[in-house]
Amino acid sequence: MDYRSKSKNVLRPRPRISISASHAAAALTNRDAAPRRPALMQAPVLVLNATFEPINVTAVRRALVLMLKGVAQAEETQTTEVHSTSKSVSVPSVIRLLSYRHIPQQSRALSRKNILLRDRNTCQFCGQMLSASDLTLDHVMPRSRGGRSSWENLVACCYQCNNRKGDRTPEEAGLTLARRPRPFTLHTSRQLMRLIGHKDEKWRKYLFY
């Protein structure tokens, strides 16, 4: 037996393994596969600036990632916890950024996420409130007829209503818009924060009820 070879194998350094914050957040949710977990991880969390000014609403999963990265800390928590094999974390209800972020006083960027937030994850034709994965975006005036991808022409829509509408206007398809689509401004954002958080007592002192 070659003892020199054996010694070399023993002393060989083990490869380093790094775990990202997003992987760590995912690990916190993998222990229990209960049906309520997906809904829990998508529950709304109020985001405060370093100055305690409310600036956004995010999901529990994203809030946990920000906390694990050291970007934010929990100011208010729920009684529920998420677990990994070695750690338990209380689900946040309100988080605060540790560094101040400048928020421009202008409309938000046009994106699927912001359209769904503006429309409160609600189909603007049938009124169903659904998860983001069960919603799509619809051009009120179809693109084939010159409709633009803009705040005034995009709405949240369930797949059933989207298929029913097809390449037609709502009037032609016998559908009615719940409300006229408008740009998402900071004022709109504050209103939505109050609407989303009206059932959570922990949000109220930050939203100036």
C-alpha cells in the first residue's frame, strides 16, 4: 500500500460551497410541503425606507431574501414561522431597508408586476382575484389594431376572459372593464398600500391611518 498516496488524499482540501441568499430563502420553505405554504410565501409585506416611510409592497419570499442578504430587517412579524433544518424565521409583516433609497416622484416603470399590483391581482373583466401565475395582461385595444403597450391600454386579465376577448375590443366581446386603466403613480401606490394592509393592524401606524 502506498501510504504517501493515502496521505495526499487525506490532506486534499475540500471544495468550498457557497449558498446564495435566494437559495437560503428557498431552503426555509422546503421542510413542509403543506398546501398553505405557497399562499404564505406570496402574502404581502410592507416595505419601509430607512426613514420608516412606506415605499412598496412585496411578497414574503422576497422580504425573506432581503433580510437574509442583510439589506432589510423585520419591524413587524407574524406568529407564523418558516423553517429549515437548522433555523426558524418569523414571517415578516413589515420590513425596513437598512440604507436609504431615493424614490423618484414619478410614475412607476411599466411592467407586468406593476400592472398586476395596480389592478390588485384582479381580472378587470370578471372581477376574480387570482394569483399572479393565474393572470395575464390584456391590451384593451388589440395590438393588431394599433393598441399600444401603455398604462392606459394594459389591464390584468384571467386566461378565460383573455381567450373570450381574443382579438377584439371589450365591447365587441361583450365584456365590461371594471375601471378605466391609469398610470401607476406614487399616490396610487400609497392608496394600494392602505387597501392591501387595512386588515393588518401592524401596517396602520406606518401608513398614517
